[in-house]
Amino acid sequence: MARKGKRIQKSWELVDRAKLYTLAEAAELLSKMPKAKFDESIDLAVNLGVNPRKAEENVRGTVALPHGTGKKIRVVAFCKGDKIKEAEAAGADFAGAEDLVKKIQDGWLDFDAAVASPDVMGLVGRIGKLLGPRGLMPNPKVGTVTFDIGKAVEAIKAGRVEFRVEKAGIVHVSVARRSFNADAIAQNAQSVMDAIVKAKPSAAKGTYIKAVHISTTMGPSVKVNPADFRA
């Protein structure tokens, strides 16, 4: 087995593997770990007691992070006419309809999020197989298919993130950056947890929040007490 680097070893020494931390304690712990050479993301992993294969137990939503994401989010807007100017004025990195679809069909996927006006969703459907697996497909359920295209772009640029449960029943969300202070990390993570709890499907039975872990990109995972979110 490969040896862990000194930085990772020092990080592990800070973690009590038998302890279930509060979110505030975990955030404080992450802020004390040795820094990498880049601004790592702070990632939340939440194991849910749902069966994602059942539509009625699917968990998906969006949440506005109070302290933003800490990274530049590249947003494209599928729209036409005056909506293109509206999207660009709101900060969209690229806006268009047929031309944008063609650009993506040719292999361009250099963006982090996408929004669309309802009247061009027929066009966007042509590239659904490219966008869907990457979590980039606009969806009316999370507010990324709307005629209020400028507001949707601004919300994403300001720090709104999307979450959805994966096949294994786990939600992975980037909630902050390593450069954030402990309070900002904890508050962003708490906002995500509140949204996940609120999104609990009525069909879900038994324990909903089964396990919660938070970590930096290159650091050890810290176990957070799931009972704190079972009100």
C-alpha cells in the first residue's frame, strides 16, 4: 500500500475516527488541516435511506449557499431573441440556441451549469445524452428551465448549487473552498443539509439521513453525527 504524504498524515492525526462530530466541529477541524498547493473544495457526502431507482423516492433540489461557492461558475444559457441579451447581462458566459447546441455537439463542454428558456427545450433535447450524464441538463424542477433567464443565471453565479441523489443513494455536493473560514464552511454545509432534509420524499421509510461525511478534496473524511439532522 502506498504511503500517505506528510500533509495527509498530519491531517489524519487531527481526526478522531471513532467520533461523530457536529457540523461546526467538523468545519473547524477542516480549517486546521494543512493546506494543499491549491484551494481545495469542501465536499459533503450524505448517505440517504432512499431507493433512487424508484421515482417517488428520488431526491433533487437546489440551495443558495450563504457564502457562495468560492469559485467562478461558468454558465451557458439556451435561449433566443431578446433573452440572449438578458442572459448575457446577467453574467452568462455563452448564450444562444442552435449555435450553442451545435457548439456542444462538436465537443465543447467547457461550462459548469446550464439554464434554458422553455421555448428552446426541443433543441436542448438533442444534446440530452451529452448534458444528462454530466448533470448539466436544464430542469424545470430545479428552476433552470424558465423564461426568467436572467434571474436564473444570476442565482447560479451568486452561489446556488444543485444536489441530487446518485444510484448508490448518496448525495455529493461541493459546499465551500478550503480558503473559507470555519463559520462560512459550517453555514454553507448547514444550508445544504437543511435543503436535503426538506427534500425528503414522502415515500421514504425508515431512517432518512443515514450518514454524513465532510472532507477537503485531498484530505481525510470527517464523520458528522447524522442524528443532528433527524428532527
